[in-house]
Amino acid sequence: MVILALMVSGVTGVIVGWRLVAAGRVSVWVGQGALFGVLGVLSLGTGRVPLSPKVWWGWALLAGAGSGVALYLATVSFVWLIRRWRVFERHIAEIYDQRKGLSLPVALAVAALLVSPGEELFWRGLFQPRLAEAAGWAGGSVLTWLVYVVANVASGSLPIVAAAVVSGAVWGALALWTHGVVASMACHMAWTGLMLAAPPPRP
């Protein structure tokens, strides 16, 4: 019951957090940083977050990091093409504009070292394995991905939703492969770090 309550509260927190960001009540850095910092710690505190039981953690780490680089290159290519759509370009600009006043090291620390691990610990470390217990790993992966996408739709941001659809599928697949969180966490952290350090160029 405790884990179920954490799962429901976490999803609700993501939706509410994105609505607050969309309304301009909090910045994405404060909102997402605080939320996933807490969710990551609480997820770990359950003692039910598997690291990589099916694949040696070293291979999982390397595969995850490599997947993060590949996902970054695919994202840059996609964004470079889609930015010709003015609405999408405006939404991208709004995301990066929220970094104003934050140095790159601070932004990297919040996004790549706090938000990304926290997201993975909650979604792929706690949420997906618990659903897998009821629906099997394939079913749990699909259900987690669907809930993840729906929760991120609350952002009202096309790039965020697109990232949730594609990246969420990649991270879920890595967790499905390893039955743990190491690979997806490495991928998420690498992708986020690269997206901040080398943003997609304008067309």
C-alpha cells in the first residue's frame, strides 16, 4: 500500500508540477528539481528499486550511456527539422529561456544529476517493476510508458511531450532489457547533459 500510494502521489505530483510550470508559478528547474529529488529519494527508500538484475551493471551502464548519445543525435536531427514549425520552435525557445540566470554547471547539476536520476528511480526503478509484477515485464513497460506520456502531456509543451513519447520508450526498453534502472538512468543523464551542453542548432 505504501508503494502504491507513492506511485499515485508521484504521478499526481508530475501533473500538478507541470501545470504550475505551464502557468508560470514556478520555473521548470525549481519545480522538476524539487519534485524528482524527493521522488528519487522516496523511491530508493522503499528498498524496491532493482539496479540491473538481468545484465551485469557495467554493460548496462555502457549500453545506457551509448544509447543516450545515440538518442541525443537523433533528437538533434529531429529538432533541426521540426523547428521550421513555428509553434514547436516557440515551445523549444520557452524551455531554454527558463535557463536564463542559471550557469551551465548549475543547470547540468539540476537536470542531469538530480532530475534525470530522480525520474528514472521513480518511473523505471519503482513504477515499472511494480506494474510488471501484475502485468509481466512487457505489459508493465507499456503501461508505464503510457502513464509517463499522459503525465507529461500536462506540460502543454510539444517538445516535452515528444521527448516523453520517444525517450520514454527508449528508457522503458532499457529497463525491460535489464529489469533494472542502471541503463535507463545512464541514458537519461547522458541525453539530458548533452541537450543542455550542446542544444540543437536552429535550422
